[in-house]
Amino acid sequence: MLNISLIRNSFLFALIGSSFSQVSLAEHSPEHTNSQAAVHRFFSGTTSLGAQLQYNLPDLNALENGNGFTLDISHEVSRKVFIDLGYLDSGDLDFDPEVSADSSANVQGFLLSLRGYSKPRTHTDLNYYGKLGIFKGEEEIIISNVSEDGNSPTNFLLSFGAEKQIQENHPMSVFGEITYHQDAIREGWMTSFGLGIRWFFEGESK
């Protein structure tokens, strides 16, 4: 009986030891290490604040061009990709006086997008990027000084831009971009030309 009990206990200890060994190997496997690195990079990545002045051209003959702005906060997803959360105000876009006097249209709302650079942002050379996202806005129409709610569009936006860090190791950059907003004003496209600045708060991963 003593021998059987000893063998049984030895087998149990060996089984437990094998289980711990497999867990330890899994924790140090390349897949596990890569996942940990990706999670760490996301939470320790760079954050940025951006401000942009825009010149808006609505795709509607009855509306004239106007000035607006965009504010955004961004977070680094990878060395070349940021996720942006922003606020857009198109400014007042006046109707052609021959169409409707003392009338204008305005759209305000939030945007969510991914911004991808052509090379890691640490380069001081001119860096090109593209941006794809969605925009949820509230349209306001003023006709003869009387305000009324218009459409509440949810649409796609597409941007192309160029950005340059002011100098090496400096947290500020300047950028210019062109953005296409689908069905932004009166169910028509709006094209925006923008100039802005972006301030980066470097994370631990840099």
C-alpha cells in the first residue's frame, strides 16, 4: 500500500509540475510576447492635440464658400497610425442672395477616423498621410433670419495631407490637408482645405 501511495503522489506532483511548465512556456511564447508588446504600445503611445482652420466649398451652387474649423485629439495605434476623435464646425455658408436673401447653412458635429502616415512620425522630413472616417453632424438652416433644423447626416470623410515637424525632437508640427465630406450640407459633398498645427505628447514607447 505504501508503494502504491508513493507512486500515486509522485505521479500527481509530476502532472502539476508539467502543467506549470506549460503555462510558463506559453507566457514566454512569441505570440504572447507580441500581444503584450502591442497592448503596451497602445496604452503608452503618443497622444496629440490638433487645431485646423478650414476653407469650405459646398457642392451646391446655391451656397457660397465659407470658413470653419476642426479640433481633434488623437492617440497612437502603431508607429504609423493614429485614431482621431474630433469636432467640426463648417461656419456659416451663405446662400446666394438671388436664391434666398439673409439665409445660410451650417453643420456641426463629431468625427472619428484613422490617420495613416507614409513613414514613422519621428522623421523630420515632410510626411504624407491619409485619413478615412465617419462624421455625425447636425445641420442648421437659417432662412430669412429664422432658424430651422436640417438633416442630421452620418457620412464618410476622406482626407489627404502633408505634415512636417517644426524641428527635430520638437513636439509641434504643422500640416495642410484636403478633406471630402460626403453629404455634409444639404445632402451635397463639401470639400475643405485646411491648415493647422498639432502638438504631440510623447508616450513611453518613444
